[in-house]
Amino acid sequence: MSATASRAAASPRPMTSAELDQLSINTIRTLSIDAVQQAKSGHPGTPMALAPLVYTLWNRVMRFDPQDPIWPNRDRFVLSNGHASMLLWSVLHLTGTRAVDADYERLGQPAVSLDDIRRFRQLGSKAPGHPEYRWVSGVEATTGPLGQGVANSVGMAIAEAWLAHRYNRPGFEIFSYDIYAVCGDGDMMEGVSSEAASLAGHLALDNLCWIYDNNRISIDGNTRITFTEDIAARFLGYGWNVLRVGDANDTERIESAIDIFHKTSGRPTFIILDSHIGYGAPHKHDTAAAHGEPLGEDEVRLAKRAYGWPEDAKFLVPDAVRSHFAAGICARGADLRRRWTELLAAYREKYPELATEIDLMQRRELPAGWDRGLPVFPADPKGIAGREASGKVLNVLAQNIPWLIGGSADLASSTRAALTFDGAGDFEPGTPGGRNIHFGVREHAMAATVSGLALSKLRAFAATFFIFSDYARPAIRLASMMELPTIYIFTHDAMGDGEDGPTHQAVEQLASFRAEPGLVLLRPADANEVVEAYRYVVQLRHQPALLALSRQPLPTLDRSKYAAASGVARGAYVLADAPGGKPDVILIASGSEVSLCVDAHEELLAEGIRARVVSMPSWDIFERQTQDYRDGVLPPAVTARVAVEQASTFGWERYVGASGRIIGMQTFGASAPLKELQRKFGFQPERVAETVRELVGKRKPAAR
């Protein structure tokens, strides 16, 4: 290009449309270069190469109003190769996207200011190293771990199809948006992208477009050393429409490919975009420009010279570029949103109940009567499995909350996570209104997809065996970062599936997820605790929750004798107490081991040992209670304590102290019937009682 940014400012001749396009593209490039150089950290190469794509998407194609970045019918843009975050910070700044707070109130300040870009990757800047949802308005998903963003986008596409089916009416197209995900070689190599692409192809999600930056470079060098598959054939095999743009700088061909996406039905679209990473910095090694190294001052000047840019200018944004975006996406987005708002007002007159649902959903609020009809389980020594109780509760809640949707990783019958009421249906091609999603054996993609549903404001759940949470863990971690109210229903939480052996027996999972910041973990002790766990979880607006549920029946405790299950909402509560509330010893347990402690408690009381039983379904909820409440449940003066859990003992020291005991797992499990395993590893009332006797220095009375 011959016209430079300085000429744009000085020349009396109006710039042509093509010149404005190129000037805007180079502004994105140079902002990225300058930000990375100033931070002395970051990835300049991909933003330099993909600036034409991102410019074309935002200023020519996307339905997005920068003044209202949470407009429900906006197109979604997901930067899955999140190391190229300067692409996003540049366009959010150039479009003047406004900030929105946690209460969905639109603020007057910009989402990303030029000062934020100057402080790229610095503490407090709204231009962090990777896109962060909730921290920066205009970011649709937190990305960085490769493959997660594209998998999130599948959930967003499912959500749009479901929303359109439920809420659109003749003459009222309330939901009609598209989802664009930009990705790179690393995304394509990660297994989660394969899982997600396979699912998207099966579901025929024609509102979904992935754009693959085919630059043939990864950190270790050219991808010929690791990644030589036929990517086009792979996606054709998944059932996608595959297109190719041979030059990442050809904005007309990019727009033409996106136009084909818009016209394609019954298949998602995969656009292969051939690029040269670090375009404009010909003397710099590609890998350095791509992965974590600034160009250096000399290379910065060379790159700017190649762009016809003032070599000494830093963070330059020509007025003509701001005006060009204002006349493009800003004007287009404002008009589209205004017309949509008028349409919604008319819709509200004709379909007030549906409009109210949309309002509640967008604010993550619940409908009136959301807990109507929740079951109360009668006392029963034989009891009911946690998974069975969960299935009953889930089906009641789903009928009361129309936008509660989810599914399992090929284990709906085993986890009891299927919605079975009349009209629930399956989400499949041709039936986009179904509430059950069959994820197949794709735990990682399932969890990431469920995050995409939650990012679209649906209440979403995912289910599998607890041991397979390890496959879903990266997506659960990001859901915690994004503060999404996703629900993970994990059954077979300990050794209840005994014969399957240690490969299927969750041992370390409870401890590891308890360490996850922001994740609410509950392991209920009986059917009524399951009810109360759901009652707590469903009211969360900004936290994910994990329910660890039993496969085997658990005794349903007699709540006329023991404390009410509503204590679950405090994380831990006194279930059974010593006479007068003055215990000599405290038994603490979660889940299936609570009933063991109750039985031991009765035996110990008969021997004159004053025992208290504390049901502790959730450490993190308990830790948020007042100190007075926590001390009331676990009096500091009572140091004789025993914790019982069919899982790793790690972490229980905080509750039993140096003088307490822990009955738990120090090894993996074994393959045998459950009763044999309980005997082998000491999960029996007699073992609990004997441990207490040892702790308090008393012997079991001799039999008469």
C-alpha cells in the first residue's frame, strides 16, 4: 500500500473505500505490534496475519452493536487462538465497544481504552494476555487453552438453534444470530476440537462457522514435524462444508466465503484461511513472531515501513479509521439492534409469557414457582441412590424452568440425567427444541459445550461418571473462571460400582475439585440432601456447581429424628448430636459415609460416648459461613474428631486437626462387590466406632 497513515491525516483528497479498509487493517496490526513491544511479552505474528480477517468480519459482516455488546441477537465472535488477543482488543477499541457491568448495566466507559492497550498484559488492564469473559465487555468466552473456544462455540450454536425454535414465531424472528470462531493449528491438534467438530457436524449446526488460520507454524517450528493430516478431508468427514481462501489478505474472498456460509444449510462451515504468520515482518523468524516474543525495535520499524506507516509513531489511531468503523459496524449494529428492540416490543404485546422468559433468562433469573413440586423423600432404611433422587429432582426443575437443558456423555440411563417428561425430547437435527443433548463419549467437548450454552444464558447441565470428570476438567476450570452457572452431575462418586475396579472408582477427584476456585462442590448424604443441593445450585447466577452422587442406594434419614436437610445450604450442619449439644467427639462425613457415621453415633451413645455427627456436603459453602456458625458446628474445644470419606484423605486435616483421625483412601480401589470393598478399606460403622474409642481412650464394653 502506498498511502500511509500520515498521508491519511494530511491529504485533502478523500480516501477510497479500499484505502480505508487497508488503513484500518494496518491500524489493527500496528496497535498489536506496539502493545506487544511495549509489554515485552505477547504474540504479534497472528494479529499481523489475521488483521484482514478480523477487520472483514467486524466491519463488513457481523451483526454487533458496540453500544450494547450484550444485545441478545448479536453475532458471536470467539477467538479460540486466544494468544492473538490483541486482535480482539484492537477491534473492541476501534469500534468503541462500551463496558457492561456484572448486573448487565451498560456503562458509559469504553470496554477497552487506548490506555488499556498501552498497558497490554499489565495488572488491571482491560487488555489482558488472553480473552477473559466477564473482565472485558465484548469477550464472548475466556480462551487460551487451545481448543476450548471452538468447543464453546458449538454450545453457542446449539443455544441459538434451541432459542430460535422455542421463541421465534411467524413474523417475529427474535433469535437469528451466527457464531464465528477463529482458530489455529494448535486448536486443531487438541483433541477437544475433534470431539466438538464431530458433534457439531452430527447436529448439522449451520449457524456455526470456524475459520482456521492455516499458517503452518507452531512453537516448535513448522507443522510438518507434527501435523500433516488432510484437515479438509477430516472436516468433510465430520459433515462440514469446507471452503478455502488461499490468501489471508484477500478481504473480498474472505467476505465471499462468509457469504457462502450464510447460504449453507444443514452443515456447519469450516473455512481454511492460508496465511503467513508475521506478515510485514519478513526478517523475523515466524515462530518468534507467533509465540511470545516481541519483534524488537528494528523489526517494528521494518514492519511499519512495509505497511506505509510512520515508523516512529506508537499506538497511532487515525481519525479516518475511527470514522470508518463508525460508518460500518457501529451504524449497522445500531440499526439492527433498534429494529430488533422494536420487534421485541411488538412480540411482548402478542407473546407476553415468552417475552418474560427471555427477560428472565438474559438476567440469569428464575421463573416464579421454579421449586414447585420438589419431592420430599420419606425415611427409608433401604433408601434410594443419589443418582435416582437426582433424576427425579432434575425432571421437576426442568418442567419449572423451561430453559434448563443438557445431557450426558453417553450415560443418560446410568446417571439418570435424562429429562423424561412429556415434551422434553431430544436435541437432534430436525428437532432443535429438544431438551436432551446426546453428547456421545465426548466428556471434554460436553463440558465445553455446556459452557457455550451457559454463555448464551441457558441453564445447562452435563452428566457422566465422576471418574470421567478428569476428561472434562479443563472446561470446568474455565467455567469457574468465567463464573458460569453450569451444573455438573457426576455419579458413581466412590466405590459403588465395585466390580468395575479402580479405573472407575473416583479417589482423588473430590480433593482436586475442592481446590478449584469458584466451583461449588456438593456431595449429598441422602435423597433429601440431593433435593436441597439442587435447591442451592439452581439459585446460583455466577458460579458453576458439581454434584457428586452415589450409584448405590443410601438410607433416607428420618428427619423427625435428625436435623432437617435444609442445612445443606450452610455447607455443613449438625445432623445428630450428643445429649445437651455437648459432644466429646465429632464425626464428620459427606455422601454415603454419613449414614455410617450415624450408625456409629448410635452405637457410641449407647456406650456413653457423646458423639456428634456433622454432615458436610460442601466444604466451600461451609467456609463462607460466619465464624460463629462454623464454630457452632465444629467447636474448637472439641479436638477429638474423625472424618470419614471414600476418597483421598487429602485436605481433611483442616477439619480434624493434628489430633484427629481420617478414615479414607490412601491407595486406589479394587475390583470386588461393594460390601467387600467397604470391609477391606474400613468403611463400616464398626470401624468408625472403634476409631473413636481409640481416639478417646475407651474400650468397647464386653458382651454380656
